[in-house]
Amino acid sequence: MFKSRLTMLLCSAAAIVPIVLYFYLYPRMPDFVPIHYNGATADRFVNKWSVDVALLCLLSWFGFGFMRLLQFLLRKIFLNSYIHNVAFIHRIWNAATLLVTAGFAAISVCALLAMI
């Protein structure tokens, strides 16, 4: 069974990877990095220190926050059925939160690696 602390720790570890990777790759990046592609061709470039690149690094944190907010709202809406299936629902939501956070972190890492 997933524990909330374990899930929080794993999600935080997955979400911090793009940020650490960005600081590691920053000296190797060109001044202008591609941020959007039209097929195989880059059609939008930004400075490597722009807000767009920072938001890309924080994408996994947004996914984690969204999943936690969604869990909170659904728990309030379906409180009666939530109480009866609490262990099962906790396992499902913790796994889903971890998958969404890790998925967004993987997208961020792939996009950062494509910038070099």
C-alpha cells in the first residue's frame, strides 16, 4: 500500500529532477534555445533564462499540485463513498499522482535535453 509520505517523497524526487537538470545543462545551452517545434523544425526560440524554460522545469510540480487538488475536490464531492473505500482510493490516487508527476517530469527532461 502506498503511504502518503512515500508518495510525497517520490513525487518530490521526480519533480526536482528537471530543475536540477536545468541547472546542470545551463552552461552548455546556447543563448537562444528552441521551445516549440513544428514537426522536426524549431519555430520558436527563447533565451535560456526566460520564463518559458522555467515553466517547463516546473511542469511536474504543476501536475503534482493538480492531482492533489483534484483528489481533495473529489473527496469532498463523494465523501460518503470515499469513507467506505478509503484504503483502495488512497492507493489509486497515490499511484495516479506519482504517475502524473513522473510523466510530466519525463516530458520536461526530454524537452530540456532537446534544447542542447
